[in-house]
Amino acid sequence: MPDLVHNLDAVQQRIALAAHVAGRDPRSVTLLAVAKTFPAEDVRAAHAAGQRAFGENYLQEALTKIDALADLRTSLEWHFIGPLQSNKTRPVAEHFDWVHSVDRLKIAQRLAEQRPASMPPLNVCLQVNISGEASKSGVTAAEASEVAHAIAAMPQLRLRGLMAIPEPAGSIETQREPHRKLRELFEQLNADGLALDTLSMGMSDDLEAAVLEGATIVRVGTAIFGARDYSN
Ligand SMILES: *Cc1c(COP(=O)(O)O)cnc(C)c1O
């Protein structure tokens, strides 16, 4: 666990340095700790070290952790960031604070219908396939405006912004390109009348590039919790 505390601190310092270079307030960037494959105890330790926002990709694993950490529920946020099948939307609507991976209208419609009226609106981001890869989910940049306006009108959802998972790239300059495209799309949608405040982009290997291009949430797993082991 000392590693975890040290790693969290090191990631916060990376964010602060990149924000400084960009002339931004480091507090304008939220660190989302991506805990997929790591146990509830690690989330509890990160929470004890002051971390508040946690990201999960796999629904069943996430629900188990949310249940195990029910005592902390009012002092942490759960963000769903993984691929979402339309027959799995209900538990997401009922247990999460945010969904970053809304990649089609049907998913948004189901989340809007299934979000309990007793809960605050679900915060959502529209996932954009910004590198235009055939294998990636997300709407194309060309589709984004129409889909975003439709989601913004749905009850029980609050459209906060855009999310992307750009292809890994080596140099910081190459890494910045897709992040810049996402930021430009975000600015265009706001000029078109939306009121988006969230750019969810940047992971362990490219968070500096993302912060330089305006990320407001960086989603970091490996640099906090360590390498993931999918073998067990
Ligand atoms: C796993 C994952 C992350 C974190 O990736 P790291 O490289 O471990 O920091 C961020 N976003 C999404 C959508 C992920 O699936």
C-alpha cells in the first residue's frame, strides 16, 4: 500500500506539472483512478489517501466492489468507463455517478429510462472514435453533434462532455493530435449551443499530452495501481 500512496502522489505531480506548462489551474483536472482488476481494498486505501473518483470497466466486478465499499458511498464517485451492452444498462443507471462510454443513442435512451427518479441525473460523456479506428467504439466526429444534442435533451441524464481513447503513440507531439481534435470538437459543440464542461481523455502513458490539450478528467490505472494481471 505505501506504493499506492506514492503512486497517487506521483500522478498528481505529473498532472500539476503539465497543467503548469499549459498555464492551467491543476485543480481544473480531476484524477479518475481506474481500478479495474484491482480489489476493493486497493480502492479503500486510495480513498484513505484522499482519492475520490474511481473508474471501472467491467460491470460485475464493479458491482461487487461498490457493494464491498458501501460504507464509503457518500464520499466517493463511481464512473463507468467500459464498453456497455444495451442489456446491461440498468445496474449502471442504478449504481454509478458517471458513464464515460456512451457510444450510441440507444445506450443513452436506456440509461435515461432506467435512472431512478430518486437519484440525481446520471452524468454522461459521449465517446468519440477520434482516431477513426475501425475496431474502436464511439461515434464519429461527424456524427457527434447530432447525437450530443439528442442526449442533452434526455431526462435523468446530464451530458457533461466527450470521452476518447486515442491510439497509443510515442512522442508527446503525436499524442497531442487526437486530444487536440477532441478538444476542437468539444469547442465546436459548445459554440453550437451545448454547455459541456468535461473532456475525459488521457491515461497513464499520455496524460501530459491530454492535459496540455485541455483534459478535465484523466483516467489513470497502471500508474496508480500497477500492471494489470488478467490471468486469474
Ligand atoms: C483501463 C483504462 C484506462 C486506464 O488505462 P491505464 O493505461 O492503465 O492508465 C483508462 N480509460 C479506459 C477507458 C480504460 O479502459
